Amino acid sequence: MAALFLHNSLTREKARFTPLDPNHVRMYVCGPTVYDRAHIGNARPAVVFDVLAGLLRHLYPRLTYVRNVTDVDDKINARAAENHEPIAELTKRTLGFYHQDMAALGVAPPTVEPRATAHIAEMIDLITRLIAGGHAYEAEGHVLFAVASFPEYGRLSGRSPDELRAGARVEVAPYKRDPGDFVLWKPSPPELPGWESPWGRGRPGWHIECSAMSWRYLGEDFDIHGGGGDLLFPHHENEIAQSRCAFPHSHFARVWLHNGMLLVNGEKMSKSLGNIITVEELLARAPGEAVRFALLRTHYRGVLDFSDNALKDARRELDRFYRALQKTPPREEGDVPHSVMDALCDDLNTPLAISAMHKLADDAMAGDETAAAGLRASGEMLGILQKSAEEWFKIATSNVGAIGPVHMHAESRMGFSWRGIISDEGVELRIAERAKARQEKNFARADEIRNELAALGVILEDGPAGTTWRRG
């Protein structure tokens, strides 16, 4: 079995991964807070850890992959009030959208997808343990974790106590013993969700949710905890503190993995900049496979600059892979070649794996059936290349006409050209359809196709030798 090396955020080193139980790997990844449509930044960890889950299943007999759903949160409460709808309806609808969007990106469901509201009992149990151990205290209806009670607090983020206090995104309230102390439980007024507890009717703080759900499904110690780099502090720092204090002999997660930041045209996504791109918007303009591939062309720990050109480049690379499989169809299933597997086992180096796949595509273009089978198997490991070439190239025409007034406004906000993502093969298909329409004297349809292609940046030129085209 190939040796897997992962970069541990806790030790800041890349080391060989050795599971606690070689027959059963256990991984927890922070999932969505369901109050709005998922954006491309939410999609990155979902895709990254989906690939890692596939790799772990390939290498080990069993994987339990837990990805939670946060369905009790102040953002959810605020959005439900803004929409004048029950909280349960909001979370049900947005979770459904999340599942649809992730499925379109080829993200497989995790082994377990626990919802926070179904695990209040476990949260109350953990909080009770923390109070009994002197790591938490009650104050004015709140229960707070005492950061001073855990000497290793700050190890994950590498921050000093002063930096932690300055950077903690927590409410500074007079009832706190230390400004960095964070909420485990808080009171709920009648109009907000609440559960009965030893400290009165209330609801949990965000951080205790993940500690409770990971404990419920993976135990006190497990192998891998993943999430976006933005969660490293304070969320993951707080998870470590409360979990290790609740279970003093545990190590909690042995390996911590964090994906890097995602930018849009060189800028951080934010509401103030108006450049938040939802997965729904992307899927209206490009196949989910192209969006997924664009997310994998950058190493998961690197900063990913998502742009119109990046998406087009991803589409062109997929076109090339599918052309290779079209020219030399694999006659039987193949194994993932060592070049690809070695890259993935080196801290999930997807760019290097993709480079190796281009060599396989070269050989497949030359008629090498073994290389074609290896290319297909490698694609399966990355969650791509599982369609037929014919099906893939037909998808090229499915996004025509998606641009409308709302999307044109989005274009001006985001700096994306959004002229469309259509392959050369897709253009040829549309030209053939237009030629048939003209032959049948359906000139209105012929003009419509010309206009649709023009909206996608493709200019048609009719001449004595037929129709030629160029990208504008």
C-alpha cells in the first residue's frame, strides 16, 4: 500500500499518516451553516475533502467520514426573521440546495451528516463535564469556557495569549472572567430556538456543536479533522480546548488539515465588494465537472484565485482528456497509475496528479489503451472523466442562453466576463444545428443560434466554403 503523507496544521509539518486503527480511518470535516446558497468558497473544502475521502477509501478497508450541518446559529435566526419564515423551513430548504449543488460538483455524501439540533443532549453532556472539571463556569444565564484553564490554548493557531485576546471574534461582556472566554451555552428568548438545560432554556454556542458531533460518531480520539483555513481560529482552536478538557486523556484529532483561501479575481470574497459567487450561478454557466476541476488545479493548501479564465482553462483541459478517451476508448478497467497515486499520496498534490494525467492523455492520443484506462481510473479518483466523451461535449451547449439581466449585473460586480464556457466541439455542434435550420429554411432559428454563440463570445462568418468561426 502506498504511504500517505499529510501536512498537519497542528505540527506545521508534513508527516506519514498512520491511522489509530489501520482497518478503520475516521475523519470529521466542518460542514455548512444552512442559511443561504453555498458559494464557491464553501465548495472548495467540500471538493477537497471529497477527494481525500476517496483516496482514504482506496488505501484503507474502511472510512467513516462525518461532515456536520450547523442548523442552529445566529445567522440562521437573523435570515429567518428577515424572510419572515420559520427557522425549520429555512434550514430545510437551504440544506436541500446545498445537497443539490454539491451533487452537481460530484461531491459524494459523507458517511454521516449529523445536524446540530439533533445532538443537543451530547452538547449538554460535554458542558456538564467541563463545568465539573473546572474548565467552564456559569454567568448570567451563560456558560463560558475558561481559556486560562487549558495551557495549550493557542497551539493550533500559533498565537500568543495577547494575540489570542486581541483576535478573538467573541463578545466582550462584563460577566466574562477573561475577554477570550467563549460561549458554550446562552439563553434564548421565547421567539428563538431553545432547549431546556441545567442552566435554563437556551441554545448552544457554535464551537461546542462540532465537539459533540465528532465525539458522538468518532469517539474521543480520531484521525483527521478538516475544514477551511478561516476556521483554524477561533473555531478549531476552541474545539481542541473544550474536547481535550472534557476528556483529559484524549488527543482529540491527531491530524488537522486546512484548505487555503479562495479569492475572486485577486480579491477576497465579501458582501462589501459584491463579489460572492454562488455555486448556483456557476452551474448556470459551466458544467459542475469543470467547476470541480477548477478547484483541484490548485493545491488544496494554496491560495486559489478563481476567475473566468481559470474556469475556461479547466474546461479546456477536460476537453483534452475527453478527446483522448474518445480517440482511444479504454477496453477494460485500469488501475490508477503510480505517477498519479504518488502525487495524491504526497499531501493530496492534485496539480501534480493532473500533470501526470496529461502524460497519460498524450499516450492515449497515440493509441495506448493502457494509458487510456489509467486516465479514466485517475479521473475517477479525482471525481472527473466518468461521462462518455459524447455526453461531455454535448454538455457544452447546455449553458447557452443562461445570461440575463441579473447575470449581466453580476458581471459588472464580479469582474467576470461570463461570456460563457463552451468547447470547440460544442461550437461545431451548434454550427451543424444552424446549418440544418438554414437548410430547412428556419432562418429565425439560425439567427437565434448565431446570437446565442455571439453571447458566448463566438463569432460566425459565412462564406463560399461554409461557416467558419472565431472567439471574439
